[in-house]
Amino acid sequence: MTWFDQFKNVFVIAEIGINHNGKKEEALKLIEEAAAAGADAVKVQVRDLEALYTRKILEDPLLAEHGTQYLLNELRRVNLDWDDLRALRLWAEDQGILYFGTPFDSKSVEFLEEEGVPLFKVGSPDLTNLLLIDEIVKVGRPILLSTGMATEDEIQQVIEFLEDAGADYAMLHCNSTYPASIGDINLRYMDRLAELTDRVTGYSGHERGFIPTLAAVARGARIIERHLTLDRAAEGADHSSSLEPAEFAEMVGKIRELESSLGGGPRVFNQGEQVNRIALGKSLVAAKDIPAGKVLTRDDLASKTPARGISPLRFQDLIGKTVVEEVTADDYFKWEDFEVDSASSRGGYEINRQWGIVGRLNDFEDFLAWKPEMIEIHLTWRDLVDFDPEAVAERYSSYGQDLVVHAPEYYQDELIDFTTRETAVLDYSLEMLKKTVELTRALAPRFSGITNERGPRIVVHPGGHFETRKETNRTDQYRALKDNLANVDSEGTDLLVENMPPLPWYFGGQWFQSVFLDPKEIRQFAEMSGLGVCYDTSHALLSCNALGIGLDDFTREVASLTRHLHIADGAGTTQEGLQLGDGELDFEHLFEVFSSIDTGFVTEIWQGHLNSGEGFHNALQQIESLVKGKLATAASCESH
């Protein structure tokens, strides 16, 4: 593994070069702008002109070609001394950005070595200068090399030299014209460069704009170097091929978006696609009434929307099977239709804490045979339209379970948001919650197992979501959330706010969440408002990945304020509601959750209710094993 392999994301370098115009103050400003733009590193150029040029040319530049005359005059104008460069290094450290340099001569190599830079850069002009490269290799630090102005044969010779020397290096594809012509950049050569080195490769760009730079990332560049300037119209050799701070920041943002879109390679069927597949896809249904005992033929099968059962991909597997019980026309086929008592063994889990099942108003009774201790009813906004308390009393019988109600995320097909003070959004959000409270109060007398002294729990999402990523005043959002929820008469119920994922799925697409991600903020809000927390392990896991913190730390922060649990797995920052074992929630994490939070839970497996609750069943079986094993052992140890 090389030094360059340590970076998870594309390593972005802001090249200051000589764009400081020989002024230390401008160089300091460029470092500040590089850090603010999101660059990972800032690079300077270091020259001792006396060591770099021949004495004759220094004494009489007219002896050189026009290009050399121009460049020497420019370098004399802009060259910074050692003291200035030391000040730049210290300022970069203060800004929290990695600092290194390109030495053009032996004295500059010695200076950068003494400065303790973590890596060296060899510019394209010195790619064939094995004398200088040899000196840098002997320092023993990683080396970046640009390959502009070189033939492939020369590149191969340098690679052989570096390999023989055991150097830690990476090469950057480069076209050394300023600015580079788009037609000459030849990004496809990056593939050949990667083949030649079998190492991390990158791109050092000098084009106008940054479209080729993004294309380089898409082609596999793991290192990007671009020049940064305060003014592209300024006098100097490199300004015209450089990016101004706003452009550089935009480029970094686009690089991060692009590399995120590249993914990991294997096909991932994400939650957003699952939502759309249900709404747009099809499942197998009975084409007509099918009596028990009939052997299915092709004519018995049809495919219809929504996709809530067996995929039409499996239609041939159903032909020739015998149905155990009658299937009515348009009913979805289930694998249980072909097996005697296939799902009858589900339920009765030996879990020494209150466990429940998630259902809708129209189907939660399907799971009562499992004997859950709690039912969490997920409402849609249409459940609340023209709601009649008397009709609820007539429709539902009596149940021995505890009751939790999950408020809708939408109302009138608009996203609810309690973190805003925008009247139009707040009006329908509050109307939704008030109706949810009314419905919960109407349902409560039908559930005799309610254990919460405040009444049935109502889980609500806070809002604070946006279609595009943006900076918000979270303090104001939390204050608005507290004030708005306080305006709802929730007497006889217990409002709980659920922690959120960083990139939630709404309307079949990905949004950006701003609040209820950070466990410290969640704890502060709960203490300030007096409201409890619904802790969703999948959402928490995704937030932890986004924030760079541990799930156990998240759990400890909110444990004492949690009054209900959603248990599910997750992965990355977008894959929520996964089956236990399919993501990053290992049993040690789950053990920490159950050990520190003694409250009821449901398994929030995405589409866990399908196939007679197969997803819920599998998750509950795993939790049962955990409870019987590790938790039981821990409890036994505590009693001795």
C-alpha cells in the first residue's frame, strides 16, 4: 500500500504556484481560499534561481530563447524567499490544510526536507531530470510526478528508475500548455498510465473551466491538481489556466458529487428504487377466482400494479403448483398459497422486552396471530381525511397490545415540516399532526396494553429537509420545531421525534436533511422541549457514517431520552431499513442499544410486511437469538 492509497476520496490539490505574484499576503490569502474551497492540500513552487539557471543566462538573459527570457523575468518578479515560504507553511497548518511543494533544484529539495513537508512534487519540466528525482527519492517521502512534456518512452524510464529505487510515488496525467487545448488533453491516456504504473494515478489540469477535470475523476483519477488564482485576468504566466476561488470550490463540490455517484461497482437496489418499483412495477395476481386444490396454469396468472407480491420474473415457478386455499381474482399470490401452514409458526418470540409489529390501519390485524406486545400503526395522510371517531369505534375491536402511531410524512401530498415558520407549510403540517392526535385518541381505548403513563406514543418526523444541499441556521430550526410542536394539544398522547437519515427518500428521490442527525443536538432538543425520542438504528447508522462518529457514541448520547425504538440495519449514507445482517449494524452495536435502552421496539425492515411479514419475522428471529444469548448472559452476570 502506498501513501496515496490512504485517501478514501479524491485527493484535491490547490496549486498556488506563482499566482501569488511575489506577494506573501496574496499567497496567504490563496491558502485560506484553498482551505475554504475544500481542497485537501495546497502546493507551492520552490526555486533558488542561482542554482536553477546557468550563470550565463542569469547574467545575460538575451542569450536565451524568448520563452526563457520571459519566464526568467517572471520568476525574478514573483519568487518568494525562504522566510516567506516558512510563513506559508505555518499558515497552512493553522488553516488545517496539508502543505507541500515542488522543488526545482537541489537547494529547494533541502529546504523542503527541513520544512518537514509530507510529500514532494516533481513538475513536468523535471520529469526527465533523474538527478533531481534521485535526490528527492533519497529524502524518503512520497513523490507526485506530472507527466507533461514527456514521451511514453521517457515516462517508462522514470517508472523503472522509481521502481528500482523502491520509491513511494504516483503519476499525474498532464498536458503542459497554459491553458491546455481541450482537444489535446487526451484523458484516455490515463488508462495507459495506470497500466504502466499499477498504482494510484491522477490528473494535473490546465484547461479553462473544469469539465475535463471532472471527466478525469470519472475515468478513475484519484488525485486532482488545479491552479488557484485570486484573479484569472491578472498578469502572469499561470493565471489564465487557473480557477478563481468560487470556481475551485464549485469544482470540489462537483468532484464530491461525481465520486459519490460512481458508487462501489456492484448493483445496489436502493430504497428510492424500491419505493418506485412498488408504485410503478407489477406483481403476480390471480387472473380469476382459483379454487383450493387447483393446479395453476399460465391462464391463471396476471401481472398488476402495485408490486406487492411475487415478481412476474417468477411466473414459470408458479405454473404447475397447487394452491392450498382459494385465491380470489386480483389477489396477490404469496408463496404461502402453495404450502400448508407455511407461516403459522411465526410469532411467540422469546424476547424479554416489549416487541411489536409495524402495520397500516387496514392490515395490522393480519399480524395479531403473532401475539406481538405492541402495534405500531403507520398512517398515511389519506387515513386522516374525513376521519370520524365514531367510525373508528365501530371498525376496530379490542386488542391487548400497546399502541404506537407513526404520523404521516406527507399531508395533501406535500412534505410536512415543523422546523419552518413559513405559514403555508406550517398550516398543513400542524393540521396533519392535530388529526393524528385525534385519531390516536380514538384508537387508544381499543388497546388495553398501553404501558406509557402519558398515553399512546406518536412518532413524528421533524422536517428540515431540502431538495438540494444547503446551509441552514439549525438553532432557529430547532427553536421553530419546539415552538410548533408545543402549539399542538397532544394531551393523552406522548409525542416522540424520530432521528433522521442524512439523505432521506421523498417522492421517489433523494433529499438532504439538516436537523435531527447529530446526537448532541438531538439530546439538547429533547431536554429543552421535554419531548422524547424515537431512536431509529438505521437512520442513526447512516448519520454516523456522514458525521464520522461511532454508533455506540450516538446511542449513549440519546439513550436516556429514548422512549421507543426502531430496529433495522443500514449501510453508507443512503441505504436504510435493511434486514439485520445486510448492512453495518453488527450484533455488538445492537447489544449496546438493547443494553442501554429499556423500551419497546419494532423492526423497521423496509417492506418487511410482504410475504406474510417475512422481513419482520427474519429480523425478530435474529433479535431473539441475541436476547437468548448475549443479553441473557449479561443479565445473569449482573445478578451474581
